[in-house]
Amino acid sequence: MKFKICIVISTYNSDITEKLYHNAKEELEKFSLKKIDIVKVPGSFEIPVVISKLAKKYDGFIAIGCVIKGETANFDLISKAITNGIMEISISQKKPIGNAIITSFNRAQALKRFNRGKEAAQAILEVLKIK
């Protein structure tokens, strides 16, 4: 496949995001992609703006992050903003963005969802095949 893919990964909760990244990258490496780049950001909230800045350079993206609920409403606000931002960019730029941003109520739930990286990679590759 002659596609250029960018993985945008949050360094916050890195014990979780690194595992998601490895699952996504392992899946992408099964295909002869033209290019796979990695861009690190401090948190999941920064992912949409970075994808927006890079949208014209790549055929697809994988967003990797982890937002764990705390004691405030911040979890709900951040999760919704990230999801809406990613969807808006995907539609306006006509680029697939695999969402491997885990939103969970606790660390134990997040630790059980490493397969989301692989699933996000599979999703963008399937969408890229559609002309």
C-alpha cells in the first residue's frame, strides 16, 4: 500500500499509550506502507490540533491516548472535546483517523483495552481502500 500514516500519541499515561502504540504499529507493519511517522504530544487534548496541522501531509492518522476519570467533570469535557475534534477533522479533511484514545473510569479498565491500537490501525487501512 502506498499510504503515509501518522500516529499521534499522548505521553500522558505512557504505560498505557506505549502499549497501544506497539499494537497499532505492529498491525501497520504487516502492510507495505509508504511511510509511518510518530508524533508525541503531552496529552490527549492536544491530539486533534496536531492532526489538524498535519492533515495535508498524510493519508491517515491513528490517535493514541488515555483519559482516566478523576473526581471532576473534566473527564467528560475532555473526552467529548477530543472525540468531536477528531471527527470534525476526519470529515472536513476526508482523512481516516483511527481512534485509539481510551476513556475509562479507572486504570484497570484501561489496561484491558490495548487491542484498541490494532483495531484503529485496521479501521484506517480499510477506509483508505475505499476510493
